[in-house]
Amino acid sequence: MATGQGKTRTRGQKIRRGIAWGALGVVVVGGGLGVWAYSHLDGNIRTVDIKKALGNDRPAQLPTGAQDILLLGSDSRSGLNGDVINDHEYIGARSDTAMLVHIPAGRKRATVVSIPRDTLVDRPSCTSETGRHVAAAHLVMFNSVFSTGGPPCVVKTIEKMTDIRIDHYVEIDFSGFKSLVDAMGGVDITVDKAIDDKHSGLDIPAGTSKLNGTQSLAFVRTRYSVGDGSDLGRIQLQQKFLISVLSQIQKQKSLSDPVKLYRIGDAATKAITTDSDLGSLTSLLDFAKSMQGLNSAHLQTVQLPVAYDVKNPNRVVPVRKLDDELWQALRTDAPIPEAVKHSPAHGTV
């Protein structure tokens, strides 16, 4: 069909035009509802003032223009999370999943470094978000730092390990994770071998399965039935899941469905805690918009190079030489050395 200027619209232009008019209609007709929805989503987001807690004793901003985000999955057993994982004996929270996401300037690619929760690290003295002083400690489990000092102490520990300034902090909890996956309509996951794990409750066949929220939570928590049964095998499942989610988001047409888009937004904002700079709907949307050029094909995943602790094989310790090479590569936006991609302890799935 010709336009008033005699031009013919492509199918893509018609779709974008339809979406634009649809969005305009929602704003005009909905009026106060649109304002309420924005305010509701914005109010869902919980924040923690990382900058205030850490002060000035931090690495300098990278001159490359890169962004570094610490992504944590909280395994708190309190409240809704306790209902989700059916374990009310554990009190408190630990960082069940920890990923440092490095995004170079241009936002076209990213490297995700998974840090095993059982890694023994030196925790520096730090200040919790409530202002409580936390003393330094030698060789503590990485996931205990969260329960001891909260997000600021985790960020402080990572910055001391890497000499990389963490620009943003994002934490997602169990109940929120489950709801977010369900709002997305599930996530397609492909595995080479069937997984039947009595501990996590995951039971899926080999091949591709669409996992709902409960199954997805079990998937990223499964460890005993994959690899060597340690957290190292679970890390590989978590990385696979992250890539699958990113790929699915790119394929979804949620932007043309305001109802589904709102449900996803509601679930996502309820699920996360962020640093203060990222802690508004406007900031989150601006950040997401800056990442539009990133796709799953340009997402590289690696595990922090670790070795089994000689005193306790259930714990791992950083391999200093390889770790230094990894952090140096991120600081300079250089390619990750091949040796770094093969951790001595890897728990292959």
C-alpha cells in the first residue's frame, strides 16, 4: 500500500509502525494506568548503596570505557525463597551464583566469568550496607562473604581479587527467578544427556526441553548428577542457561504484546536488587537499550581458573598465574588466553 508521499512500506516498517501506534494508544487511552504501571514497576526495584558502603578505596575506572557488572544469585531460605526450595532450616543468605560480566565499549560482546561458590578467598575488611564493620578474614568460602557482609563486602572482595572496579551490582533471588521464567513463557534448554537429580528435583531427557520456572530453578541448582558432582559442573549448566535466555529474548516478540511485556517487567523488577545508580526503571531501561547490540553469539563464558584444595578436596583455590592473566585480559579488553579457558579443576559435564 502506498503512503501519502507515494512510498511503499516494507513489512518491517509496517510492524514497527503498528507497535508504535499500539503503544501510543495504550498511553492515550490508559492515561493514568500508564503512569501507575511505570510507578509500580519502578517501586518494585530494591537497591543497595554500594558506593557509600565502599568509599574511595576502590580500583580506578577502566580507561577502556568497559562496564563490569557483578551478577549474584541469592540462596536465601527466608520468606518466599524458603517456600520455593522447601528448606527452612537454613537461615540467612549466600551467593549461590556469582558471575562477573565484562562488557567492552561498544556493547557488542561480553565475557562472563563464573566464580565457584566453594572458592577459598581472602575477604578484605569491609562495611555492610547497614554500616556494620566486617573484619578481614583469610581463606573463607566465597559464598559466605554475602551472608557475612552483604553485597558491599562481595563487591569489595571481587575488586580486591581482580583490581577491576565493579560498575553495577544485580542480585536475583530464587522466588523472583522462578516467576521471571514463568512470565517469559519458559526457557528452551538443550542437554546432551538426560538429567535426573533427586536433590534439585530436575528430571529432563536428552535433547531440547522447555523448562518452566520451577524446572529452571532446579536446572541452575543441579550439581550432584552432572560432572564431578561439585559446584563446577553446576556452573556449566548456569552458563548454558544464561546463553539460552539471551538467545530467547532476542527471538521473542514480547514488545508487540503489552500485557506480556508488563508481566515480564513486573516479574523482573520484583526479582532484582541493584546498586543505587541502576536502581530505577529509567536507568534499567537505558542500560538495556545500550546492550541491544549484544547477542548470544558474542557472549563468551569462562570459569575462574581454580584447583582443588590439597587440604580439603571439597574446596577450590584460585590458580594465581592463570587468574592474573584472566583479570589482565579483562582490564585491557584483550582476548582471553587459551590457557585460562581450561581450569585445572573444571567438573566437566
